[in-house]
Amino acid sequence: KERRVFGQPIARYQGIQFEIADIVSHHEAIKSLVYRTAWMLDQKYQKDRFTALEVAKYISMCKQLAPHHAMDTMRRVLLWLGAYGYTKECPIEMGLRGVMSYCIGAEGTSNIQKLVVARETLGREWTRTR
């Protein structure tokens, strides 16, 4: 709403509005997945309704999707801000570095999270190496 291009806030441009709609839609979908995962974890410990491996599958989905969505969001915002987005004065620059640490391994690499999801979806016999 603050950055202006050709005398108008960039939020007035349809291309930016479409990207914001994509970002918000993905954010809400991932938030719903996180809430479902938290609910499953509560059910597992309170009523033993889910197995630990079922919950692990959902935790891995959250750990794989959320950082990549955040990275995509940061990338888009950096493009909107132009050169300013890459300066140390811009909070987005610091946020991008933080998000990158999660994407490259702070919580296990994306491929490890994908292996957990595949293993629990297909079964262990399909994901063993030979």
C-alpha cells in the first residue's frame, strides 16, 4: 500500500492484487493444515486416536510446505520493493535470510520431509532403498 509506481500505490495494480490473492490463499490453506496437525496431536495424546506415524506425516507436510510458501512470499515482496528490498534497512531482507535457514535444513531438508510423507502414504515397503 505504501510503495508507489507511476504515482499510484502498487496495491492498485491488478497483477499485484492477483499475487496477493495467491499468497493469502496458500497461507490460509497451510494454516488450516497446521491447525489440523495440532488437533491430531491433541487427539493422539488425549484419546490415542491417531498413531505417532500418522501425526508425523502431517507434521512433515507442515514442515515442508510452510517454509517454501514463506520463501515464495518473500521473493514476491522483494520484487515489489525493487532494489530497496535487498538493503539491510529493509526488514524483508532479514526475513528472507531467516526463511532460507528453514528451507535448507533447520528442520530437516525438504526432501527428508517428502520422504516421511511418501513413506506414511505408500507404506514403508515402497520407500526402502534396495
